[in-house]
Amino acid sequence: MKTVKYNNLDYELVKEYKDGFDVDEFNEAIRETDYFNEFDYIFGDYSYGKLRLKGFYDSKNKKVKKINDIKDLDNYIKTFCSYECKYFLLKRPKNEK
């Protein structure tokens, strides 16, 4: 299991496509922001040579909406990501909310 530290929590790398996770690029993109603290997942994809990040919630989270429900991740990838782009998915530790 591969993990990455974000805001003193060890997020688990649960999905990676085409070696899509680069810890240095992730740290550069997410530095100095606490925006993703509330999300259960952080999804990153590379479109047009740039890393883009999006937060998703577990389907049982009371804050979930259709646009950020993790069960719709595959649809999000097909609709909003570049074709065959590399990407990754990080999951927040369950005991940390």
C-alpha cells in the first residue's frame, strides 16, 4: 500500500492509471491549501500537461452530491478528463474526519 501525507494525514493511493501519481507534482499542486481537507477522496488527472485535482465524497457522506459522489468517478473520468490520461485516486484515512 502506497501512502502520501497531506495535512498530517496518510492518504492511501487506491487507484493509479498509467503511473499517474507523482508525489512531487501532487505536493506542488496542493501546497498551501486546506480545500481538500473535508473530502474523503482526492482525484488527480493530467490534462494538457497539467495536474488537476478534484475532491470526492464517499456515497454515505451527508455532504455528497451527484457531482462529487465517488460512485460516479468512472463517469467523471469519461466526461471531464482527457482521453487515456494518467490519473490517481487518494483515500483519506477512515478514522480521520
